[in-house]
Amino acid sequence: MLDKIKALQDEIKKITVQSADEAEHLRIKYLSKKGKISELVNEFRTIPNEQKREVGQVLNKMKAEATDFINNLKAEFANTKTDEKSEDFTLPGSLMKLGSRHPLSIVRNEIVDIFARLGFNVAEGPEIEDDFHVFTALNFPEEHPARDMQDTFFIEKDPDVLLRTHTSSVQVRVMEKQRPPIRSIFPGRVFRNEAISARAHCIFHQVEGLYIDENVSFADLKQTLLYFAKEMFGEKTEIRLRPSYFPFTEPSAEMDISCTLCGGKGCNVCKYTGWVEILGCGMVDPHVLEYSNIDSEKYTGFAFGMGIERITMLKYQIKDIRLFFENDVRFVEQFKSAL
Ligand code: DAH
């Protein structure tokens, strides 16, 4: 028995291999369940008990060395790729999965692009704001409910530090720094203390627009928004402006577009009215211009603000706003864009 073990040991020591395949054959030949070493182990079971101690030690040692030796041979070939198959350069490469843009980014880029064609540039402001830029400079009365803890996330009180509830605050930031003419849009995140549901979220996105110059009129506002609606939702889209109220614009309006789904005939998206609301707008209130030291006798302007989620939901017929924030790849992968 000891001789056989020695012989096998010598046999294994002499082995050389040229490829990973050969090394694998060796592993099967010597180390597998039916391999040569296993044969010896089986034979070992039949030898007289008094020899077992001595023979067992030699056998175990040989087995451990052989296993190491053969595994090392295999490892060498795993690292150096002499395997012909892996060098076949004619094989097609493995596909790299491309990412896709988030639908909100697609629509934001599209909005920016449409207004860029009208000469609007892009500006941004901070998400963490103060009372002055979010409310006071926008003509919000002291007791306005939007200033309430119920609607606004406050970080600190006295002096107020808060998360902006709308991108209108960027109007103030821009007017502080820049003199008219101003023709800009401000995309960004906003925060409101709202219960999360299919239609509302505590974090969402808006795009704000501001145009200030001499002789800017309501007709300019209407034409700008009509152009935007047609570019965004299609040539056949119609708009209507309904009188509304915002502290920072006078007069103020809300804009509806003809329902993108039924074309105005009536369906459950437009609640059978044929119209869906997409934004708020108006002529910048002279108080707001004066707060930022812009001469309201010389200059007039218009402003508008829209929710990107709302526009995206209409455009892609998405029924639940929460889908935008879950980042389930099965959802986000469905959107491809050039922008
Ligand atoms: N800031 C408003 C909101 O969050 C939207 C808005 C309305 C913005 C009218 C405007 C505007 O610039 O003129 O609901």
C-alpha cells in the first residue's frame, strides 16, 4: 500500500500541463470521486487495522499535496488566458446595459429646450431658503396660510430657515442680482408638508419662468405659453386662461390645455371637462419688482410656474406620482430620450 502511494505521488509530481482544459482533466483523473486517489482511499479501508495509522498519515499527506498541486496548476491557467475559446475575437462582445434618463429629467430637459428657443436662459437657486425669498419678497401677506408649519418644512425658526415650497423664490434671487431685461427659467425641487398619495408628494419639481423688460404685456405671456403648450403636447393643443389669485402676480391666471388624452371630448383624465390645468401665471405684481429694487414704472413682466411631475404624468399617462420616486428600473427603463 505504501509503495502504491509513493508511486502515485511520483506520478503526480512529474505532471506538466499546457492549458486549463488539461488541468481540469487531471483534476478529474486524480481528485474526483472515481479518481486515482479515491481508489487508494477505498483500498485503504480494506487494510488491517494495525497498519491504518501509519498508512493513513502518508495517504492524507499525499492527498493534500496532490490537491494543492493540481489546484495550483488550474489557477495558473485561469489567470493566463491560453484558453483558445476566450481568445476568439470574432465572437460578439457581451452587451453593456445602457442606462436611461429618468422621465422627470427627460421632461425637464424638453421644457428647458422649448423655452431656450424663445431666448430663455436657465438659472437656479437654493433649496434651503429663508422666509424673505420664499414669501415676503413675493408679496405674501403676514398671515398667509402657505407660511404655516402645516404647509412648509421649517428647519429653524427665528430667523426662519425652510425648504422652499415653490421655485418662485428663484425669481427673487435673480432679480436681486440682475437688472432687466430678464428672460429666464428656473427648474428645481420643491418641498411641501403634504400627505403622500397617488396625486401628491412632499417632494416634487417645478419650472418657473420670469420675463421682465419694458412693455411686456399679458399678450406676450399668452403667446409664450401657447407656443410652449403646442411644442410640448402637440400642434393641435389649445389653451385657456382662467382668472386666479397668486400674491406675486396681478392679474393672475391658471392655464388649462385641451385634454391630451381625449382631445377635448371628455374622459376621466380631464374629469369630462375636456381641459386639464397645467400651470399658474400672471403679470409680476409691481410690489414684487419694487422689493427687488426694479423700477415698476419702467418695467413690467410676466411669470409662470408649472409642476414637472404633472406635465410628465399627462404626457406619458402615468397615474401615480409615487412611481417617480421609487426608482424601480422596470418603470424608469421605459423612457428613452434624445435629450
Ligand atoms: N408658485 C406657484 C405654486 O407653486 C406657481 C406659480 C403661479 C408660479 C403663478 C408663478 C406664477 O410664477 O406667476 O403654486
